[in-house]
Amino acid sequence: MLLHILKLIKTQRRSNTWVFIELLVVFVLLWYAVDRMTMSRITQAQPMGYSFENVYKVTLAVRPSTSASYITYEQGSQGAGEDFMRIIRQLETHPDVQVVGLANEASMPYTYMSNSDTYFQEKDSIYRNAFDFSVTPGYFRVFDIHAADGGSPDELASAIQEGILLSEPMAMKCFSSTLVDGRELLILQDDTLRYRVKGVTEAVKREEFSQPPSIVFKEMKERSILRMSEQELGKMQICFRVRPGAAAESASEYAVRFKKEMKHRLAAGNFWLANVQYYPDVRTNYLETSMNTSGGKLDIAINIFLLINVFLAVIGTFWFRVNRRRNELGLRMAVGSPPATVAYRRRIDDTNYNRRTRLADLCERGLCRPAEYGGDGGDCRPPVACQPADVAVAGRYHHTGYLVSVP
């Protein structure tokens, strides 16, 4: 059956040129739609590298300078940093809190902020861009980030205190391996700074719609926090992980209860507790306003539109094939042929037309008549007279004065 279809396509290729063009366009559109949707789903199915279960985010607010209770710190003092760290220690002493982690705004998952830099190796002229994540050691324990070789978050927390950590994509770009302990990376700023790599984390994603980026993790030391201004400390991201089973109610209800319980304890200087959120709720709020979410919905709509057009194009192709022989099919049905007979007769006519065309082409070129057409393998002989039903077709071909037909 497939061979028969291919013969028909070859025989009628001139009359079906636009059909081939249409099928080519259909193939391209179908490939684009399926490939885009498939890759989007594969990207979203990749693991995030973060664990948000039992993780909460604390938001601190800063009292405005116009407030009557505003505290003015001396120029160059560390009063703001000390008040901030006092709040962190109060949070760590809560019986439900397992670990607390700090990071700047650009180092968190599901954020619009980013901070990047360019790194290179001493004997390599290739520069590589990577996101800079400034975090405390507790960051890895809070989000349960593991090493590329399967090491625990505690191992990463210890390693970052001795140097920098690379995400797996960054390590592969720079060293083509995740075994990079003791290797060095350089960063070109006002002066060339050297960083010793002490470990590699598993690949982590900033959101579901993106591939795991290249990341360099650097430790945020307490002395650096103490020197920060109120405005910088107010943007600091505070997250903590509670012990399993600590929340008897739902996570959102626990966040509300925790805020009420800790409202006065998590206040010092000009800082006060503004909000406590369950981190999956932070993710939900981000995805609702993210352009990637809107873009994903638009992609789905476009792909559905293209698939509908592909479906209509296939229907149109069959419609064209039938409509081109509408008069013939209508005449056969008018004289009493049932639909099944009409369909069968059409296949027979297509086969006969294909055979006549091939035979005529062989004779016109003076080639031997193949045995499959009744020939003896010798020179082209004058064919027998055409049957009445074949005259219309056979009359199109002439060869040394003879009409060509199939016996």
C-alpha cells in the first residue's frame, strides 16, 4: 500500500506541487509547536535544587526618619548592624526554628533582582559571566542545597567559610569537571582578586522557566553585616527552616501565628517585624506577576493556534484531492455506483493511469519494455490497439507513428 501511494505521488507530482508546499509548511509549523512545548515542559520538570518545605521568609521594615521614635545612630557606628543581628539571634532561639539563613535580595530564588560578575582563570583568556550569590552558611541548610557529589548542606556550609562555591554549570564551564577543590578563579575589578574554589553545589534554578545558571556563592560575613546601613539591612532576605512537625496547623496559618508570637521579640532599634510568609506562597506570588508566566501562557495559545491550522491544512489537502475529481465522482454516483464502489474504482483508475504513464515514458525514450509490462526485454515493439477506455490517455503519446497503450 505504501509503495502504491509513493507511485501515485511520483506520477502526479506536477499537479500536486502546491500540495507538497502546503505539507512542508504544515511540517515546519508542527515541528515548531511540538518542539517549543516539549522543551518548555522539560525545562519546568527539571529539579529546582532548592527545597521549600518548612521554609519561611521574614521581612523587616525600617522606621522612617520622620517618626518621633526614630533612633539616629552616630556617623560610622555599627548600631544598625548590631540591632539587626540582635533580631537574628532572637529568631535563632525560637524552639521551632531549626536554622536561619541570610542573603542579599539578588541571591534568592523567585526574585527579579540579579547581580553578576565576570570570572577567568589565570592561564585562560576566556571570560565567563556568573551570578554572584552573597549568602551566610545557614543558607544551604535552610534551602537544603546539596553538593554536586551528593554531599550534605552542612559540608557546603563549612566549605564556604574557606573559599567560594560554584554551581555545577559554572564548574563545568570553567574546569570541565566538578572536582575543583583548591582551584582558583580570578575576578577583574579595580584590582585582580583571587578566589579559591572549595566546593561545587548541585545545579540550582532561579525559577521553573529557566535553565540552571552559572552561580558563584560567596560568604556574607558577620563583620560585613555590621558595617551595612539601615537601608541595606532593610533589604536583607531572612529565611528560616522550622523543625518537622512544628506547625500543627496549615503553613499559612502557622506564619500568621508566628508573626503574632514574635512581633515584639523581632524588633530592635529602627527595625520591626513586617511580615512572615511561607516560601511556597512567595513562589506563588512571584509566578502570578512574572512575565515568564504570561509568556508561557502566550506560547501555549500560539501553539494551539498553530496546531489547529495544521489540522485544517490536512483537511484542506484531502478536500482538494476529492474536489478535483468531483465531476467524475458525481457522475459515477449519479448512474448508481455506491460510495464503496466509487472509492474502489478511483484507486483502480489511479493505478492504471500510473502504469500507462510509465510505459509511455519508456517507449518515448526508446527503452526496452520491461517484462513486468508484458515485454520480452527486446526493442520497443508496436503496441496492440488501444481499448476504447484507454483512448483518451493513450492518444496523448506518440512514438514513431504508433499509439501507445497497455494491452
